[in-house]
Amino acid sequence: MTKEKRPDFLGIGAQKSATRWLYNQLKRHPDVYLTPIKELHYFDRIMKANQYKDRYDLDVWKNNFHKMSFARFLNLRWQYKFFYGEYSDDWYTSLFNRAGKRKAGEITPEYSILRKEDIEVVRGINPEMRIVYLLRDPVSRAWSHFRMQVRRGGLRYKDMHEDDVFKLIGSANYFIKGNYLDNLKRWYSVFDRQQIFIGYLEEVKENPDDLLKNILTHLGVSVDSRHFQKSMEEPSHVGQEIPIEPKYEEFLREKYYQHNEDLYELLGNPIIKGWNK
């Protein structure tokens, strides 16, 4: 595997924590190469099927295949390789061939919850990989996740029984994506802490320029604010406008309270302390 064929960085989440904003910002930088499709889902093994007829049944293919027809001419070859190539490490790294001397990467939020053995596969691709992990108050993350699920499932919130809402927001699937502490411990067990950058949604909202400068420094590319998008774009994959009711917020605050305290002990950022206020 040649050096030219491996990604230099990964955005690993968290889900509903401005990863689309990060993708759009980094794509504007002349020294950064991001794949035409934001989420490749290679390391979480969602796309392990080699036959196209099997791949098409996977949501990640269904959600992205329509883009192939509307892609710019220069992207058609990449799109063809992505949808029809044979699943392997060589196939994955070949998706970054167009990067040239630019820093190459991709952003798949589900990577934050990878098992240790899959994180070791990441290290096998590039031991010097740089990681970017954006965090968000796990309570608001969970509720944003719920709103998205309501929209995608065609559900009517006002018709849902509270037991069903509690079951969803309290599920293991929701918790693991907001369990930044255990997720980080797995990544720290494989990669040096200096290789993993931690950012926060609060910084995206309140001080995006400084956050981007810090991320670009972490990636090892030039810091030039001329490439920044000055206004925040609309969030992607937003759910229905459903304000969180006090009973659900109280439930989630209690669920994540100790997690936030322990995460603060690990990272020491006062933003985390503010999540429990």
C-alpha cells in the first residue's frame, strides 16, 4: 500500500454534531481533499457486500446512488469505483487517489462507535492518521437524533405514546452515540491522544473561525480564514421541530449526568461541565 493511497485524516462524529458543517468547510480548503460523498462507512463494515445487487439493499447506497446521475463529469469515475468496486483495503484507499499532495480524508460519524478491532484496522491503513471528533451535549444530541428518526420514519410525534418516546431516547443505540467517554477510551487505546482533536458544537456556533483554525493546524495544512464560509449553513438531516418536553429532558439529564462528570475529568473542558448545569 503506497503512501499516496491512504487517507490522512478521519472525521468520526459525533452524529448530529455538525459533521456536515465540517465537511463543507474543509472542502473549501485548497490543501484538503474530501471524497465527493461525505460518508464512506468503510471501517464500520456497513458496505462489506461485494456484489452490487447486495449493496443496493444497504441504506448507504440507496441514499447516495442518485448522486451518481447528477455528478460532475470529473466525479463520474470516482462514483463508478465507489459503487461498483470490489470491497477491500485497496479499494478504499484508491478512493483517495485524486488527492495528490493534498491532505485526504473522509467524515463518517458512525466511526466514533467503532469496536477496538476496527479502530486497529484504521491504524493499519495509516498509523499517523489524524482524527477529528466533534462533541455535543449528549442530551441535545439524543433529542436531535429522535427528531430525525421521527421525520425519517414518517411518524407523528403528537400521536406517539410517551412510553415509546422513552424507549427510543433511552435505547442503547442512542446512548452509545452520546457515550463519548467510552468511545474516546477505545480510540485512545489505539491512537496517541495527540492524534485526536476534540471540538464542540458550542464552538461551531460561537467561535467557528478559531475552531477551524485549530482543526486545520491539527491536520497540518495552512490556516487561512479566506477559505472559511462566513455564515453558518442550514443544518443537514434536521428533524421535525419538536421542543423537548421537561419529562424527557429530565430523563436524559439523569441518564448522562455521571457520564458528563467523568468526561470532564478526562478532557477538562468547561463546555462539558456546562452540560450538567
